[in-house]
Amino acid sequence: MQIETDIETLYKELDNWGWWAQEDDTRKLNYSSGITSSGRSVKITDDRAMELDRAIASLGSRLKRVVRLRFICGFDSHRLAMALDVTEESAAEMISNSVVRVHEYLVERMVA
């Protein structure tokens, strides 16, 4: 299991995971080209993406929605705030909390 200790790097990985997650399920296994069907270059392996999937699945439903809207749909804090009917500051905090929780899950799995 790969663990990124740098939260900034994890944000980049989650951005790549979002592009990976948009692909058709049949194309995910043995995903080796690094290019999505839309031509976007993705720098994540299937194994790493599945690790992130498991970490995201451990989140509560609201934080899962935040992760999906932010990293799969590409919502920024403003659009996320509108979608969730919260302040922009709360939306930014939810994104940050989600990423920290994903990181904590990955670290816990490594230590266990």
C-alpha cells in the first residue's frame, strides 16, 4: 500500500482519481495507457485508485458526496457551497476535512 504523507500530493492524487473514476468500469482494470477516453492524461494506477476508493467509501455520506462533487465533478468551493446549501467557507472546510479523513484512513491501514 502506498501512503502519501503530504496532503498537497494527496489532493493531486484525488484529482487524478476523479478523472479515473469518470471512466467506464470496464476500462478501469488493467488501465495502463494513462489516457482517459476524453484524452486527459491521468497519473494514477488502478491499484492506487482502488485504495482511494476504499478510503472514500469509509467516509460518511455527506463527506463522500463532497469528495465526489469536488474531485469527480470538479466543483470549486463556490459551486459546492451552492449544491450543499452551506457557506463557501464551510464548503472549503468540508473539502479539507474529507481529504484529511482519507489520509488518516490510508495511514491507519498502513499501520494496522
